[in-house]
Amino acid sequence: MEGRSLISGRLLSTLAGVAACGSSLASALSPPVIDCHYGTIHGTLSPFRGGDKAFVYKGIPYAQPPTGANRWTKVGGPSLWGTLNATEFGPQCAQTISDAGIFSSGKTTTSEDCLYLNVWTPAYKNQTNMTSKKLPVLFWIYGGRFTGGSGDVKTYDGTGLAQKDIIVVTINYRLGPFGFLAHPELSAESGHNSSGNYGILDQQAALHWVNENIQLFGGDPNQITVGGQSAGSASALDVMWSPLAEGLAEGIISESGARGPHDPMTGTVATSYRTKAAAEKQGVEFLKELNVTSISQLRNVSMETLLEYDSLSDTIWEGTPFYNLSDAFMEPPMWRPNIDGYVFTANYAESLRNNSHADIPILTGGNKDESGASPSLSYNASTYHDLFSNLFGDLSDEFFALYPGSNTTEASQSAKEFYRDLGRVGTWRWSIDWAAGGAKSNVYTYYFTHGPAENRESGAYHGSELWYTFNNIPYASYSNVTWNSDDYAVESKMANYWANFIRTGNPNGNGLPQFNPSTKTSPKTMWLGDAWGMGPITMNNKRIQFLNKWTSRLPAW
């Protein structure tokens, strides 16, 4: 296996204090050896939080390498490894520009052989009867528009949550053309007449592995919450939509996540889906671009050549008013899931309408300064009027009455308020559609408002909540910044809300401000960060009516 370190059982047998899982160890802080079907797994202490708060097992293979003839296939389980020295992260999946380039763990190796996962546990003082501990599990899926990211990103380090008796699992999954190429030939050879969802199949394979093995680490396979942010948020929701993942999760955390099917933001980023026909057509054009005539030939094209095309975007907004507002309504990544009839049998709107999804608790929301609402957003009155008149057409007078823009200051503020209202209303709308389809579980929606020290001038930007929800400041920091008392107070509350939800499907507890589920009769969401408590989804209820009227005219994405 590329990038892995295997050591002999003879050498390990000489290490003082090492014993099989469940045995007494010489040192209370020696990670227990995990003995699973594939072999033994030897971990290490996490260096964070004082170096004695968590054990970590890095780079555990959960599937066969998706290389050579296995490119663009649903790969099987890993080979027996005998003894695995799980002290280094596996390679990042093939990519050019990665989230890990900004939020780096120090790992620089990329490879197609990348299907590895990582497990953090509390630093158990009592290591007897490990399998009886039954701690709740967070299964985390990274973001990066399905073209970048990695499970080794420092922001996702599980030490902070493990300190709260949560098992944390992060994974790698195929990205870009390696994870999402669809083609008629691939559909024909699959046995399911489907192709293009290999990254999602990887996520599901890892989730199956965790269900089957997490008890050996002290985790409860019946209390797994799947979480993610951005593309990872869409992927977490996919666990509910896909029949192949039925019964594998007890809850979903979708950060920068669920928005109503008619909300244009649903179509603009990683939550967007392709039809099978559109995905296969794009695959045919892709082969022509590379001047190859078959999938067999394409499997011989180098990783480096394929990576030249890993950040392609689709063109769903071309020729529409959204195209002129590209800072907010960017084109979605071309390499994204499709409704193939196998991994996904219905689209987003149909699944909500028909209740054809898992009925489990959801925690979802967004951030104040994402989805177009950057603190630096600025329009003069003329530009504001032209752009939004074009967007709203015969609803323009109603829009400008609710979001006036007679000068640069007013226009810029109104544009930000529109994007923020659209986000809060869109997420609330999703929760109402969820209940309307027949789902009984609670949906908890939130609005995060605090700008972190890492980039304070950008406000509560896309992904800024992660520092706090993972209980990670300051050790996951990437620059010499000063985290203040407000940051630590936000971290304490956010991490406790998230940990409570992972434990029970309900974020409340620990003396925290009351976090109510969303309901049709109370158009509110939980404000988190600079203020705490249930708050409005707009500052004017007429805006809710307007946004519902406008989005009802739009197609479902």
C-alpha cells in the first residue's frame, strides 16, 4: 500500500507495555492495540491539548486502492494488513488546489491510493472492556467543492471533541474526475447502469467500515452522526438520500448546508446535482477533450494529466440573471454527484416531498458572511438597481421596497441583508419541507455570526465555525494570531452544542441557551456566536413572504 508503514509482529511483540485490545497496559497513556478482522492497529497519542487527552489512529485503509483497473469502480474492502503502524496520515486524494493547502496538517503526499481514515478516541485511563464503552461517534466528511480537501486538515483534528468523550473519524474520498466522472461505458460495466458517484461510494464504504469496526475503539455503532461542511455538508445529507446508506447514521450535521430545493444557492455550490444524462454527456465530452476513445484508454492516462481538469465548473447560470451576480451565485463544480438510479434514486426536491430519506435528527445552518454576504461587498446605487432589477423582474418594486438602495451605503447593506435573509429563510424552508414530507425527527437550524481571530476582517466567513465546533483553538491555528476571551467563550458553547447533538440528536444541555427545533409556526433560527438564542430569520416578516413568492417561481435544483 502506497504511503503506509507496516511493521513486523516480531518487532512489536518486543515493545514494552504493548498488549492486545482490552488488555491492561503498562502505561495508562499507551494507546490500546486494536485487533480487527484485517490485523492489528497501533496508534499514538495526539500531541494536542497537552498531549494526554486523546489517542489517534491515522491512515487506516478502508478500501482497496482505486488505481489501475479499479479507477472508476466501486472498490472492495481492504486487504489483510497483519500489523499496521497507524501513526501517519495516508496520502491526500489526487487534487491540485486543496483545502489542505490553506489548512495544512503538513502532509504533502497526494495519490490515487488514498482511501484511508483516521480515528481519535479519548485517552482511556481504563482500557479494559474497550468494546463496552459505547461512546458516540462523529463521522466527518471534509469540504472543498468535491475537488479538494483531506481528512488530515488540522481544523478537523478530533482531539478537542475526544476530550468530551466523542469518537471522531475523518476520511479521504476520491475527488474531481477520479470521484465523479460519469460515462455510458462506465454505467454499462457497473452492473447497476450507473456511474459518476465514486466519491460518494467511497464515503459510504468508509461509513460501513466504521459501523463494523468502531466498537473496537470504544465507539457505539448505533450512535453515529455524519457531519460535514460545504461539499462535506452536501455529502452528509447524501447519507439520508441514498438507499445504499440506509441505517448507517443516527443523525446529520450539515454545516453551510441544507437550503430549500428552490433556493438558488442550492444549485450554485456542492449541494447541486446533475441528471445522469447530463453527467454522462459531460463524460463523453471529457474523453474527446483528452483525445481518447474509451474508458480503457482513459485508465492509462496519467494522474497528472487528469488533474489538469479537476476544477472544471458547470454552466447552469449562463444566460440567466444569476450569472451577473457571480460573487454569490457561482457556477457549481462540474465534478459533483448525479441522480444515477443506484446511489441516488430521486432528486433533492423529490426526496423531501416523498419522504424517501432517513428520518433522523438534523443540525444545519449557515454563516453570516458567506453565500454573497461578504463584509467587503459594495454596490453603488446604480449598479445595485441594475443587477437586482434584472434578477427580480416584475417583483423588483417589491424587492426595492424591502431592500432599498438609494446610495452606496444603503445599497451595500441591503445586498448583504438580502443574502443573509435568503440563507436563513432557505434553511428554515428546508426544515418545513422536511416536516411536510412526513418526517418526524427534529431539524435544528442555526445562524453563526462570530468572526474568528484567524481572519477577523472577513467576519463569519465560509467555514469559520469549524474552529469552534471542533473545540480546536488555538492548536489548530495556522498563523500567529491572538485568540481572545470571546473566542474561547464561543468555542465552549459551540463545541458543547455539537457534542450534545452527537450524543443524543439534541443540542441542548450543559446550561446552554435554549436551542429549539424549527417549526412552520415559528419562523426562527438559533443565533450563535456574537449573540445566543432563538432569533428571527428576517428583520421584517414581509421579506419571508417575498422570498417565498420569488423562490416558488424558480425551478428545483
